[in-house]
Amino acid sequence: MTPYEANHYFETLPEGFAPAEELRAALPAAVQQVQFVGVAGKTATAGLLGAILQAAGFVTGLYHAGCEPLAARIRVQGAPVDEVLFREAAEKLSAAKPLPRAAAELAAAAICFGAAGCKLAVVEL
């Protein structure tokens, strides 16, 4: 799967979220090592919090909403997520029971954070 195909996969999913059990079932064990902080509605606030945590020495992930392709909205240590991690997350999710878009995007971000060794992740809700 190319990065373009991975982004396209997420773009074509139906809108909506999923029950917590379905979302949890899509996540590998590495995700359980990541602590998540939710920020309601402001990309700038989420980005600032992510930068503060990174400056404090934490390996930090950031997921924010927006119009950009998903690969650009998942960040690790302030940079866009590694292309290989993003493709692997998309392949894992596309092979499992389909999730609605919001749940699949959050699951992809969480999978990437776990694989990248993040200890903290900021998620714009």
C-alpha cells in the first residue's frame, strides 16, 4: 500500500465513530504503553501541548483534525509520521473489521504512536 492509497483508504470510510470495544480490538499491545491527553477542538492548543511535552523530554505524538491527508495530521516528535508506520497502520486496519472514519483515524494514530515508541500523545477531539 502506498501512502496515497493509505490516505485514500481513510478518506473513503463512512463518517462516524465506533464503540470503545471495537476501537480497542483494533489496537495492538504497543498502544497500551501510550498515555493519551485529549484536547477539545483547537489544533493550536493541541500542538502547543505536544511541543511542551516534547521539550520536557517525552517522546510525544500528536493527532489533530483537519482537511489535510491523515498522514500529515499524525505527528511524532513534531514531524509527520514516518511513511512506513503510516502504511503499516493502514494495512492493519484495512485487513480487519472496518471502522467508521473517526475511529479508524484515531486507531491509525494510536498504532503509529505505539510503533514509534511514544510515551504520551495529544489527541485533538
